[in-house]
Amino acid sequence: MKLYTSLPKGLKPFYEIELEKYREEYKSGNLAAAWNHLERAHILGQRYPYAHTFVHWKMLQFGIAIKSKKEIVGQVPRLVFGGVKSFVGKVPVGNPGGANVPPLKPFPIEKELTEIFIKAGVNEINP
């Protein structure tokens, strides 16, 4: 069994770009675009405990900020268990991480994110 720890060096800049874009869009009041960048950061970082947990923390904060009971309630277990699942390599690949989707359901990874994994030298489908 492979244990996952931190983001690979090649993937980290792409993850950080998504978080920065989230912050920019959130500050501008573009909540849908901000959320999309959190989902993308989640997909990029979901195999790595700190990155995965951090995105769920940001999603919880977002849920609180927009007063979404569904998102708040949905993020708490994801925040608690997401990093553990990452550490042991048991994540639903491509899952965007929001409370609007089942937490254990894998999703297809959009082409642009697949290209990022390739550029970063990370095989997301078969790590």
C-alpha cells in the first residue's frame, strides 16, 4: 500500500494557482467562479492529506460565509475523514468535494485538469 504525504513538486504550483484564483474570485464577489476553483484545487490535491484537508477547510469557510447549512453540515465529515482517506490512498478520483455530490463517488476528470496531472508527472488515475 502506498502512503501519500505531500503534494509532488510538479503539482504544487497548479494547486496553489487554483487557491489564489479562488481568493481573487471570492474577493470580487464571483462566488460561482470562486467555488469552481475550490473544486479544482480539491481534485488536484485530494490524494495528499494536508492539501485535501485544507481545501475542505476552505469549503467549510465558504459554506459558513454564504450561510449554506447543507455545505456546512456536508463539509464537517469531509474535513474530519478526507485527509485520512488521502493518507492511505483511498479517495474517489475526480470528486469535486462539495456537499452537492456524494463524498465517495468518483467523477471523470476534466481534460484541463488531466493535462495538469500529465505536466506535473502525476498519474491520477493509476498512481
